[in-house]
Amino acid sequence: MQFKSIVKSLALVSALSLGAIGNASAQAVGVNTGPTTLQLGVMKCHVLSGTRVYLLIRSTADVECVWEYKGATEKYHGETGIALGLDLSFKENEEMAFTVLAGNGNVTPGQHSLAGKFVGGTADAALGVGVGVKVLVGGGKNNISLQPLALAGSTGSVGASAGLGFLYIEAPKK
């Protein structure tokens, strides 16, 4: 149980660091991040046990995500996986962390502003303990995006996967 908390902490610290590095890198190569680009905390996602479907060139799993910002918590559910690629992995206790960025400050929890579709490259490798990286682009309404680079961690895993990955999230149905 202690190892799972270490993986979560590592993913959180890495996501925050990558957010700062990503913004600095974008400015260094001349991308205008604008004076109103704001870092709005971290969204953490957990893959639900028993929901992963492996089809060799495509895999899917249900996720639950939590975004904490300004003392409020907003929950999302959705799906993640590989749309086209090779998935030869079997994972348990999979976690992901994304830095949340916004183009303006007009964001308040309760609006589910992060809901959207994100796609891009993904790669994971594991033997007991797994690590992975996702380079996802896309966005939700209100000019919100996830930091394109996210780290993932898992325990009880074996195998490797790579391909065109995705994360689709939406507000929970009531």
C-alpha cells in the first residue's frame, strides 16, 4: 500500500514539474503562451480495476479523474487507452497525473470545464512496477487544456505498449 502512495506522489510532483518545464520550453522556442496562461492545479486519474479491454492493436479502460482547484474538487469519468498501436501489457493500479492549463482565468469548479477529448502518443513499460508517458493534445470548453505531457505509474504490471493514445473525460452522469 505504501508503494502505491509513492507512485501517486511521484506522478503528482512530475506533473507539476512538467507543467513548469512545458511552459518554459514553449516560450524558449517562440510559442506565445500569453500573459493570461494560468496553471490551474493537477488532475489525477485512476483506471478502474477490471475495466481494461485488450485487443492487441487497441485497448480501452474506464477512468475516474479528480481535479482540485481553489479548494474545490471536480470529478470526471471517461475512457483512456490506445486507439491504434500495440498493447502487450497487463496493468493493475494504474494512475496518471496532468497539469491543468487555461488560456484565461474565467474558470470555476462546477462547470466541468476540463471535459473533452485528448489524443496523442503514449508509451508504457512494466515488470512488476510500470512507468509511462502520454503526450496528449486537445481540450475542453473555455480554452482549457491538459499539459501535453503526463506521467503514468502502475503496480502489478507486466508488458509494454505504444501507439496513438486517448483520454476522453466528461462530467459524471447523475
